[in-house]
Amino acid sequence: MNIRFDEERLRKLIANLNILTGLPANILDPEGRDINLFRGHPPFCRMLNDLPEGHARCVACDMCKIRHYTAEKGFQFYRCHAGICEAIMPLFDKKRPLAYLAFGCYLDESPREEQWAQTMATLDWYPGDLAALRDAFFQFRQYSEREVRAYAETLEALSSYIQLKGMILQTEQSDLQKLELHLEQHYMEKLSLESISQQLHIGRTKLCALAKELSGGRTLSWLITQRRINAAKRLLLQSGMPISAVGEAVGISDYNYFSKVFRTVTGMTPSAYRKNCRNTPTDFS
């Protein structure tokens, strides 16, 4: 699915909502990735996102809440990976949404100290100054359930306006785009020429030709491996996951085979890559 966002009008709408309510909203693409309309993150969120592991956790949290949307309609309310209140709803079709409308971050009506205690329980990984982080946490505004529900209902109404004005539209994808997106979304799964052919309804011969076009003359197997290793690089540098867990996360569950493939592609072992490249600007493309 290829989505076109009218970013200028969406950004203006999101900014106006923030001015009126003090509660930021945002839009995520169908996979849960931030389309970067709203950049004024609260100090607490900024302190977490400034760290590679914190940013990775926030990104993973957004994607996770997309996969676990179960509400009958409208917004689903939850706490993020750091214990902050947020909410999300699909735009415009629950079964195959074009995007997701989200809002947060805020605290509910329960005592702030209790909410901070819940957040503290999620921060065993955080290496920074917890006192400063606590001060930033207490800058979040508390909203009553009535206020939050009123805001949610307003956003639900605005979703119809967004649709009416064509701010988010689906456009047709080429077979090449379909293959590229499928590999990006499913590289961590068990993939084969036959399974991809069935999923995309593209013949195997044409699929091989598309893979060559996408990779500059290489094979589909090479493309899959490249996607997995690029994802592994990100995890090695942006998280503290064990190397075996990194391999499993990108679809290579055998530790020795993962190390062998990683070394073939990059010229170094996963552990050496993590050690040598952690503080070096890196292109993961």
C-alpha cells in the first residue's frame, strides 16, 4: 500500500490542536512509523529519544501498539513503554487503515507519585540522571478522564474531516514497490521465492527479474539477506540485545549461521561491529 500524506495541511492541523489543548497529536503510517509531523516532544520523551536504546524502544512501542489495536472503534488507550498515557485509532478503515491517529503524552488522574513509580519500574536500562528524568516526568500535565474522552471524540470527528479533504490518500503501487515494501515488512519471517510469489500474486520469473532490478543484478535471496543484516546493524548499535537475540529478531535463529552471514556481508563479526561502530555515524541503507 502506497500512502500519500498532505504533510503541510496535516502539520497545521496538528499544531492548532496542540495550541488549543496543550495535548499533542500525531500521525503514524500503517506500520506504526512516525511521519514526523510533530517535533516538539516533551522534555521527558526527548531525554529518552536522545539515547539510541531509548529511541529504539519508542519506535518499537509505536509499532507494537499498531499490532495490538483491538478496540471496536475509535481510540484505544494505553501506557507506552515508559508508562506515559497515550491513545491511538486507525484512519480510515480498521481492517486496512491508511494511517493511525495518536495522541499523548499525558498523566491520568491517579497520584503522580504512583505513576512515577510505574515508570521507574520500566527504566532499569536508562543510564542517565534519574533525578533530572523525574523532574521532566512531573512536567507532564494531568488530564481527567472526562477531558481525555472529550479530546478523543473531537479527534474522531476530525478524522472524517481529514478524509473529506483528502489529506491522506492511497495511491497505486508498482510491482517493484510491492516487493520492496514486502521485504521491509517481513524480512524477519521465513521467506522464499514461492511464498513471496503467492503473497504478492507475482509470478516467480517476474519476481526474480524484479529482485535483479531492485538489487542491481543480484538475487532475491541476496535482497532478503541484505534487509536482515541492515536491521541487525541497527539493533546492534541502538540496543543492548544479546547477539543471539538480534539474530532471532531479524529472522536468523541459528547463532553460528547469523555470525557467519553477518561477517560475509560486513567483513566483521557482530560483536566486533558493535564494538567498533557504536560511536561512528553509520548508514544502514
